[in-house]
Amino acid sequence: MARNRFFIDHISEEVALTGDEFRHAKNVLRLREGSEISLLDGSGAEYSAVVAKVEREKMLVHVLEKRAGSREPQTDVCLLVGALKGDKTELVVQKAVELGAAKIGVFSSRYCAAYMNANKLERLNRVSREAAKQCMRSVALEVVYYEKYEDALKSANGYQKKLFACEFLEKSEGDIKGLSGSVALVVGSEGGFSEEEFALAKSYGFTGVSLGKRILRAETAAIALLSVVMYESGELG
Ligand code: SAH
């Protein structure tokens, strides 16, 4: 599969790259007639394609062959993380896509200092798409925002294992070894969680886990917990 990858909403035999994708293809990647590329429609399929014509505002592409993407994990892992300040949420989204999360939710909670708006959410989704292309995934993860913390917890209904990174636990309440199937993870924002929020998560079936004796930054905690879970699910190595 060609390394230059583009997400396209609807794939047919002839498609056009337009807008940002077109400018990137033309000016940065310097693709020309005959260049081989891969197209992704976000469904998990990959299409090999060749540039047929470069016009002023678009690039016409001829689709050659469809294949199933082969880089998606077997384990369905959902990461729910509190909204972080600055560009920290973007960092977490980028790393979560690389590590193989299947879903990413961002939520607001009691001690959360960051806010979210439509622009920021769009930016997170752009980061998600770019990360997917870069690490050769064929699925674009939609980042969902939950204004209510409880809605984020509810979004994990049906997951087989639910883990809550709790900074005030001395010891994990259950173990996180040998995971499979589906796993949902909750990590707090810079402000951390209240006892009530932890209790609520437990009422939704989450198990508290400790990530050691040090208090990690939220982004470190999210990336560390996701890495451990992917490892224990047999998705790394
Ligand atoms: N403001 C809080 C720390 C929040 S850390 C305080 O001062 O105590 C941000 C988030 O990272 C936490 O809500 C938790 O989900 C996770 N986290 C950080 N360190 C952790 C640890 N040692 N064990 C489990 N989770 C941790």
C-alpha cells in the first residue's frame, strides 16, 4: 500500500482530492499524474489508487483495488479523558490513535478547568485523522465530547472491562492482566476527580486502578494506562 494516504468520504471508481487534502498532495507531497496513493473512507477498508490528473483546484484519482485494512486491534478499547488545558487533549488524542484506541471521548467534570467548543472539537478530530494516516490506520476515530461526566460513563455501557484511573487509591481494586474483548478507560483532567465522581463510576461498573505512588500528569496517566492495557490485550509486540 502506498504511504501517501488520504481520507475521502465516499469512494467510487473516480474521486477527486480537494481542499486541504488537495493542497497537501500537490504542494507538500508533490504528487503528479501516475503517483500511487492510498485512499481511506474511514470504514477500515483501504483502496490503492493512482493520480489521473492534476487540475488547478483538485486532483482526479483513479481507484484500482479495495483491501481490508490490517492494522486495527482485536481489542475494542475506549479512552475517556477529562478535557485538558492548552493542547494537551490533542496530545492525548494523537497518542491514543497511535496506540490503537477504538474510541475516544473527552468529558468535562467537576475539577476540569478546560472548556470545549465546536472549533476545539473539530481540531481534535483533525488531529485524530492525521494521526490515523501517519500510523497507517485505516479507521478515522471520531472524538466525542460529553458535557456531562455521567454521559461519558454511560457511553461505556456494555464494555466487558471498565477501568478508572484513580489518583487517590493506594492500590488497584482489581488487576489489569490478560485483557481481551472490550475495555473502557477513564482518566481525569489536571484537577483530578472527587470522591463522588469515583463513587459514580463504580456504580457504573468501573474498577479503580492505581498507576503507582506518584501523581502523574493527566496526559501521562492516559498514555501510560492505554499502553498497559494494549500490552495486556496482546496488541503490542
Ligand atoms: N489534581 C490531582 C491530580 C490529578 S492527575 C491531585 O492533585 O491529586 C490527573 C488524572 O490522572 C487523575 O484524575 C487520574 O485519572 C490520573 N492519575 C494521575 N496519577 C495517578 C495515579 N498515581 N494513579 C491513578 N491515576 C492517576
